[in-house]
Amino acid sequence: MLKTVAIQVQGRVQGVGFRPFVYTLAQEMGLNGWVNNSAQGATVVITANERAIANFTDRLTKALPSPGLIEELTVEQLPFENFTNFTIRPSSDGPKTATILPDLSTCTACLAELFNPGDRRYLYPFINCTHCGPRYTIIQALPYDRCRTTMAKFYQCADCEREYEQPGDRRFHAQPNACPRCGPQLAFWDYQGKIIAQENDALDLAVDNLKVGNIIAIKGLGGFHLCCDANNFKAVKKLRARKQRPDKPLAVMYGNLGQIMEHYQPNQKEIELLQSAAAPIVLLSKQSQLFLAENIAPDNSTVGVMLAYTPLHHLLLKELDNPIVATSGNLAGEPIAIDNFDALNRLKNIADGFLVHDRPIVCPVDDSVVQIVAGETLFLRRARGYAPQPITLPQSSPKHLLAVGGHYKNTVAIAKQNQAYLSQHLGDLDTISTYQAFEQTIAHLTQLYDFSPQEIIADLHPDYLSHQYAENQALPITFVQHHYAHILAVMAEHEIMKEPVLGIAWDGTGYGIDGTIWGGEFLKITHDTWHRVGHLRPFVLLGNQQAIKYPHRIALTLLWSTFGDNFSADYLKNWLDFNNGFKDEITTNLNKDLNNKNLHHLWRRGEAPLTSSMGRLFDGIAALIGLIDQVTFEGQAAMVLEDQARPDLTKEYYPFTLIDQGNKLVVDWQPLIRAITMEERTKINLIATKFHNTLVALIVAVAKRQGVEKVVLGGGCFQNRYLLSNVISALKKAGFSPLWPRQLPPNDGALCIGQLLAKIQPRQYID
């Protein structure tokens, strides 16, 4: 018996060739009906018997090619209709919940055409199809049709239009479809904005500039890169000076996997990430002989590596036959530039020239950064290739919610039903331009999804601009404690709602319920309560931000707190002289501040801010053993300390004490400090390794005291590969079930998801 059904499909089904796939499948199976895009995803209507419908939906789910993904499929019977063929209908409107696809790296079919002299798109830097190219960075509204993208201004020539309208073509409804006759074009500008060359001549001029050591600002998918020859030490040094980025590692882009295999030894997972449609920056271990300028990633054991992911990058690197530095096109602390004239204005004192194009970018999207830990992908930055793919929440939201994240590594998210639509990484809200990008991203997400927030959720810290943004909206507000949000974010992606967990939230800074700075937290969370069951022993930050910038002040605090007035200048001198590896400036500054009566007064009276931050403890230990004196980017001291740890050196760890204080455990680090000062300071690798092992041991010790099977790990400290992998292994060995982020970063980039979950399932805080 024949019947007519509507198959509603949600997931990644727009911009991936879903409609041609359905059309071909229906033709193959002899089915009649139609398919179209909707604001919710896609709709397929067919008339067939029960068995044919079941076979069709089964093949629809199992045979959909990547990067398409069906997340939900429902079948609803309609009044009978006798179709005579199968057609592709225009898109329909309605409530907007369709998944917007991220920007995708160039596919192999397009690459073959790009370098084929007989193809009409030969050497065209904007070649794409339904399997690759821009998506999120060009879309202005749903459903995803050309008229709702920044490609609307480019009218297709007859050949492109024929491809676009032909269901069997790889470019059927590829919204960015174009060719040299009708699509975007390149231009090369000097630093004053004067057009020097156009089209392929512009590309050749950019290559020539890179070869002679110049810095070129190149407009890509989600914004500008600042690029230079990755083998040229002087060019890299010049880029660092102009960009005001003295130490932070720079990302490197290669033209092909073969070059990467020559320079590194990536494992299979790392290779898969590099070659994936997302094409993120992947942290790879340095080899004994590095083929890059040594100032690419100084004092760091890894390099951020990515493959060319746009036709423009492929053309550029093919000509160069050499890797390039490809770092965000911005000044430190600013968002990536996306507009040609804005880039010229902001980057003219950095770049020697500009390789631009005339395809507008809707929103800034940086490169994603990942690493492999314990055999799994760990995000450090979730952006291009992944955003704005939604996170499925373990429980539907009864309201339209907007979560605005924190202050550092900011992201925002909106919740509709059980989907959280997460923005790309936006950066630190320290500058006007970053804050403007934050506001524009909220506006963009709410416009895409016809979303009117009914309530807003923000971090508890009153000084965060995201917190202040929430206060300035005419909406009900919920403020969520920082570390609680960290743990909830991990629980959200693992779909844990009611089971009790022990959450370990370790990071640099978070505003505590008691008004102090938290950061070394143990949280017990049940289905209806959360409780701070333990924390690192608090210590003072001498000078607050100055202590973070100059971590020898934290080292001094740790020493004073451990040894008290017995810690004299003579003791310090003997202790420093014992270690020839100390940097002169650390010795000088420690001696100077040791005799600073004002600082000692602040410490003695406890008049500086108190913190229980594990991130700050990392800083203090790094300074204590002579690794760093001044921090120029967040997490630098911890990175330097991690790089000194050696997995095969020792399994030993330093002593620590768990002190019962009422209903809380306090982790006392004083035995650790005493033990470190008894070591030979020339054995820095040993000290760093034993310090990390100590943290692993204390996590297991606290877990045993709490007796909760599921242990959730969150916060920026768990970006540390050595720490995270060893904690996972130790917890499993001790009989616990560790959970850590897989779809989200452990750092503040996931806070907004935790904030949403805090509102969807409220819990009472128990002191």
C-alpha cells in the first residue's frame, strides 16, 4: 500500500550536497517526491510503500557522504499525493534551527582542477564545491542559499549557473560557486593601500615578497594572516617585534603532508587531523633537527602546524615550496581583521604588503588549535572548521538562553531546545575592538537563528566585560561561578545530569563565591547541589597583576609562607648561588623584592589578593627553579615548566599534605616547597617531572577521600599534555572513571556551555 510521508532531517545537511545526494538516491530507488532546504535542516517528501520508505531512510542515514551528518530524522505521514517524478524545490522558511556548516578545507577534487591546465578554473584561488570552501564566514541568514550569503554580489556566468542548477553536478547549489570570469579576485596592495598588482600577478608578487623576507598580510577564509618565510630568522624576528609578540609560539603552514612528514613524526591521529576537512593547527613535537627558524616556538617542545586549507594557500605554497608563518592578522589582544580597509589601517605598521580579495567576510574566525592527549583530540581553541557546530545538551532548555562566557578566550552560546549553538573563539575582552567583535558575534548568532534571548547567563566576576554586558541588557540574569561552569561544560558534552561527580577545576583565575580568587578547586556535584569540597592552600599575589606578570613574586610568596622569617637574604643568596642555571634577572629581582619592605608588609599583613590558583602555583614553581622571570602571554610559565618534564625520568613525587578544615580539604603545598629547595637546582628536568607527578598523586588522593566514581577534569591547567595524560592513567588505575573535554577546550572557551547547563538544571551551592 502506497503512502506519502515527510522526512524531516536535522544536522549537517546544508552546504554539503545533501539535496543532490537525496535526488540521486531517489532516482536510483525509483521513488517520486521532492526535497528542499528548510530553516530547520531539510525536508524530503516521497510516496512509496512501507518497505521502500524504510529502505530509503536507512540508506539516507548510512550512505550520506562526509562532512554531512544526520543528527535527527523523523517520519510523518501526510495526505496521499501521487508524484510523477522527483524534484528539488526552493528553500522554505520557518523557525531557524538548521546546523550551519563550518568553513571546510579544499577537497581533493577541487585541488585536482586547481592544478589542471585544461580546467577552466586552473589556478583560480577561489575554487570550491559542495564538499569544501567557505560556509559560516559568508552566511548572513538561514536557510543557506546564495542570496543570503556574501556571494550574492557575484552574478554567476552561464557555465557556473549551469553547474549550480544541475542536480548531478558536484557544484549543485554550492553557494560560493564561482570562476575567474564571474567570481572574487585578488589584488596586492602596498602598506598605503595602493593597488600594485591584480589577479594572478598579485599572487606572484606576494610570493616574491615572502622570498625576500617581507611580511605579507593575506586575507583568507575567516580573516587575515600575517605571513613570512618560516625559515627566515630575521623575518620572524621582525614579525615578532612589529606584532608585539616576543615569545608566544607562531603557527606554521605547510603546502603538503610530505613536507610535514620530513620535519616531524606525527602519529596517525595527528595526520588525520591535519588532513581533515577542519584542517586545524595541530601541536606536533619538535624533532632533534628542526627545519624552521629557531624563533618560531622558542622554549617550547611543540610547534603549531597546519596544512594549506584554501586554494589561495595551496597556490602560494606551491610557488614557494617552503613553509610560512601564518599567525592571526592582528595586534596582540585584538580580534583578527576581516575587512580590507580595516586590515590596512590596523596592520600597516606590521605588514610590508597586503594580498586581499573582494569576497566579504561576515565574522572573524581564527584557526582552531588542537593536540592529541591520551589518544584523543583536545581543543585549545575551537574556531575555523568546527564553529558554529552545535553541542547537544543533555536536557532541553525551557527558554531561549544567551550565555556570554568569561573574559579570557571568550566564546558565547545560545540555547534553543536541546541545542547549544557555540560561537567561534573570540579572544580576551581586553580591547575595544575585541569587545565589539563579542557584541557583533552575539548579534550575528541571534540574527541567523531568529533568536530573541529571554534570559542571559554570565560569569560571577564583576570586573569581566561579559558580566557587565549582561548587566546592561534588559533581561533576567543568572551569574554562575567560574569553576562550577568549567565542570558543567565537561558534564554537558558527556551528557551527565544526575550522577554525582567530583570535579577538578584548575586554572589561573576565577572569582570565588567568597570573593577571593579561586583556581585549584575540588567540587562535588550532585543532581541538585554543588559543594567546594577542597582547594589549594591560598597564598597572596604581591601586587596582583604584577605578580602574574613577574612570577618571581609568586615564588617569593611561596618561600616566605613556607620558611617565614627564617628565610633571610643570606639563605636566598646561598640558595641561588647553588644553581648556576638561574637567569640573572630572576636572581636580581628576587633579591630586590626580598628586601622590599612594602612587599614584605603586604605579605605579612595579607593585604594583597588571596588566591587558591593552581595556575599561579605553576607560575611560582617555574620562577622558583629559574625558568622564567617575566610572562608575556597567558600560560607561558606553565608551558615552560611542562616542557621540562620528562615522562620516563621518574615516577617519584614530592610530599604534600591534605588538611581537614571543617567540611573542606585544603591541599598544603608547603611540604612541596621545602622539598624543592632541598633539590639540586641543576636538575631542572627532575624537579619539573616530580612537580607534575605530585599533582597527579594529590588528585588521586583527593578522589579516594571523596569516593565518587566519575572524576571530571576542567580548566586551563588541563591543556597540559603531561598532566592530563598522567591524571587520566592514574585515575583509571585507581578504579575511577575520568572524564575530560573532547568537543570543547578545557580552558575558558567552554565556560558559556557550562553556564547554559547551570541554568537548565539549577543546583544549590552548599558552603
